Amino acid sequence: MHSTIHAVTQRIIDRSRAARQDYLGRMNELKARSPHRSSLSCGNLAHGFAACNQGDKNTLKLMNKANVAMVSAYNDMLSAHQPYATFPDVIREAAHGMGSVAQFAGGTPAMCDGVTQGQPGMELGLFSRDTIAMSTAIALSHNMFDATLLLGICDKIVPGLLIGALSFGYLPTVLIPAGPMPSGLPNKEKQRIRQLYAEGKVGKDELLDAESKSYHSPGTCTFYGTANSNQLLVEVMGLHLPGAAFVHPNTPLRDQLTRAATEQVIRLSRPHNGELGLGDMVDEKSIVNALVALLVTGGSTNHTLHWVAIARAAGIIIDWNDYAELSSAVPSMTRIYPNGEEDVNAFHEAGGTPFLIRELLDAGYLHNDVETVVGHGLERYTRMPELEGEKLVWQPAREKSLYPDVLSTAAEAFAPDGGLKVLDGNLGRGVIKVSAVAREHHRIEAPAVVFNDQNELKAAFDAGDLDKDCIVVVRFQGPRSNGMPELHKLTPYLGVLQDRGFKVGLVTDGRMSGASGKVPAAIHVYPEAFYGGALARVQNGDLIRLDADKGVLSIVGDEVEFAAREPARPDLSGYHKGYGRELFGWMRRVVSTPEEGASVFGDQPPG
């Protein structure tokens, strides 16, 4: 095991000892009372299976047969989640084949950041994660179940499902992905059209045509954003079946993987003498494995929030220093858009997650001694699924990457580090992902141009006010201000400025996206402007230093004068009503800091 990986893991274990023991104690107490159907009154149980057919009723009367809860984020507007429409019938059939029952326990909301980018609905996005967690808990609250299948794939959805299911961590749980859509218009071409549109060189018809050729069928978007980062991290944690993350939807292989996941979660259940639940598998080592996987692949910056919240749901406390120290020790091994030109389909064909896991295990970057849904040892995940006729089998991962410019070996990595940095200074604390940022843009010192709303930037761009070296500050975008929306709508404008030869960067207390790209962006900065953060005192023309190499985010100048300034206090009431935003006011009031997961759960007040 690499010395840094070992040291960070031990630090997390030591830091988390009390919280982890408390969590495991609660889970063991709940597990001792299972199967819970035996504790239900006759009226309770009758309600629980009233809608079932007679065969399922007879099975559920027996306490030695498994009942599997399905919790699904299906809706037919999201391309990634539309395939889940057919999964419940496949799962029920597979459960019956094991002499068990599967019930659709509940659905969770699932919103698409791709639809809501730049729209008021985006301000509900981060809080949808915790809403999904609560929805998952409600779905599992009936005490009818021996195991759980989680059906979700995209940005806040997988983290929300995991957080909710960890409250029932004594139950064995398998996540079932639906897979990415086939490749469409190359991502680089899509980005080119977006920038041309931002410059007014092509019209809306051309832009819509390009977008429609990119996002064109059922399945996850194919760039390596938050959704596909979710899938890779979950697989490296051993919570999928091996090699399941990036198999296309609506294919025989995908259906067989769904059947196999159902059969496996039943084998893990107490009626089948299983002993381990989700809370046993999500431990300090599996969390570190997830962080390593995120960093070596240049995954989504959103997971500097989401995996903190997932870890805390299991009694594990991680912080951004853990990310940064791991990032300094692990190599960059993938080039998937926006960190390269190819998409997740090319990554999967090159060797995919099984190849990546084998390389990382061999190099000592991953913990092998973890519990997974297919047994002890992460080496079980160095295999790729395929069909032999109708039979599902697993074959060893490719010996060599099919596309070494997309997926490398650990020994021939694209960069010696993972590309995620923590920034500190008199402007606050934040993170930056530089895996897609050219080395010459890692350090920028330029005057500030300040906006209190992301929509103000387009007008300034159109007026030519940004045609200069500048660091754009977009503030009052933190979780307490307006729910911390992604600001991916800004990317084409900032990219154009960089292409014109200007030194340009972004500083914000908001989020960017899993598609953060070539422009250096200091994000998740806290304390946020709304909560007394230094960003509220920045003025146009202030010289800002953004140095990713040294981890610095500061105003350059008279710090005493800067600290004495009266902070800006814009009217934010327009963020708080309409489009359902009024329902989330209590979340804005209690949400924790980004480094604490930007969560509404827990006892700590926001800092």
C-alpha cells in the first residue's frame, strides 16, 4: 500500500472513531431486530402485502424468505433514468426465481442539471440530494424488507440514495446502474458550437442541432461529469456488480446484470444467512478507494461535497485536506472529456473500471481488503462482464488498454498527480480542479470583475467589458444564498475569453459542474458571501491571485483596508420564491459548509 494512501486512511480512521462506533452501534442494534416483518402486527403486515398476488403474500408470511425493496429514481424525462421503467419487472422475475419477493418500495425525485443549468430550478439541485435521502428513508421505513436495490445514476441522485440507505445500513444493498447512451456528436465539437453561439457566430438552430446530436437517446450523458463519476466511484467501492457501470441500457447484457444484481442482494440477505449490510461495506477504506478513483480519473468537483456527505452518513469524517493529500500522491490515468477528447464509452472499451482497478491495486493505490457486494476483496472487480449465449460470465480485464490515450497504466500516467487542489487565503477556502487546465493557466493574477448574479456576466461579455485579463468573481451563489447552483452556463463565455488570449479565471462560492474544463475555477469558496465571507468585500479592480500550484486564493494589496470594508448586501429575495424555491427556505438556513458536505443533516451549525 502506498504510504500516503495508508497515512490518510489511518488519519480518517482515527478522526472518525467515535462517530463510526456510534453509527455501527446503531446499525447493529437495528440488525438484531431483523427481519422486521416478524415485529409487525397482523394489520401492519396485511397492509404491507395487500396489493401483492397470492404467491407473494404466501412468501411474505414466511420470515425465512427475502423481501427486496426497490427504490428508484425513474422518470421518463431524464434520459439516464428513462431505462429504469422496465427494471422492476426484471427484478421481480429474478426475485421469484430465488423464491423471494421484490416490492417497489418508493420513488425519489430526480432532476436533471442539464435541463436546469442557468434556470431557477438549478437552485433546487443541491438540496434535491438531501430530499432524495429523506425520500429513500421513507421508502424503507415500513420494516418490510431484508435487502435493498437502489436504481439511480445521475448527479445528486446516487449520493442521495446512498445517504438515505445508510440510515438502514444493516440491510444489504446493491446499486443498479442503467448505463450511458451511445456516443453522439463528439464533445469537442459540441463545445466548439457552444462557444461560437456565445460569440454570436451561429444561431440557436445550429446550437440546438448540435446539442440534440450530443444528447440523443436513453442513457447517461457520455462526458465524464458527475453522473458518470458517480458510477465509477460506486463500482470502485464494490457496491455495483463488477464492470456494470458503463454497459449500455436496453441491451441483453444490461438486463442480465440487473437480474444478477437482484440474485446477489438476496444471497446477502439475512434469510440467506448473510451478515453484512451497506454500513459494513461503506467503511473508511472504501471511502478512500472512492476518493482515489475520483482523483486518478479527474472526476467531478461536485464530489468534494457529495462524498463528504456520504461518508458522514456512515459515521466517517473526511475533509478537503484528505482529497488534496491523496491527489498529490496518485497519478492521473484517464483522459475522458472534459479532461480529454473521448467519452466514457471509449473509456469502457479501452478496459474500463476493471482495468483501472487492477492497475491501482497493483500499484498500491487502492485498499484490497474491503467488503463488496460480491465478497471480500476488491480484486473481484478486475473482471469485465459479458454474455456467453444467454449466460452472464466475467472475464479478466484487458491486459493492455485498447486506447492508451484515454486510459493509461499507473506506470505511464498522463500526470503525476490527480489534479485537485485546495485553495486557502484571505478570500476563503475552496477547491480547484486543474486536470483539464493547461499548466500556463495554473497561476493567474488579474483584476477582479464582480457579479452578484450569473446572468449579469453575459451582458458584460456581449458589451466587451470582459475583453481583458480578469478574474471573474460570481458571488452570493453559496448554499445559504440560493442553494449553490452549478454555474456551467458561464463556461462557454470564459472559454472564449481564454481563447482570445486573455488570462481569465473564475472565483465563486457556487459550484461549477462535473464538466469543469479548461478555465481555472476556484469554486465552493467558503465562508460564502452571504454568511460573512470575504467575497462580499471584493470590488471591481481588486487584484486577485489564484495560484493552484501553491494553493493560494487571495486579494493582493492592503489586507487591513480589505478587512475593514463594508460587505456588499444585495437583495437576494428574488432567489427565494418561485419555481418551488420557497419550500426550501429551511434548508438554506441550516445547511452546513461545503467542506462539511453542504448538508442539512447533522447537529453542527453552518460555519
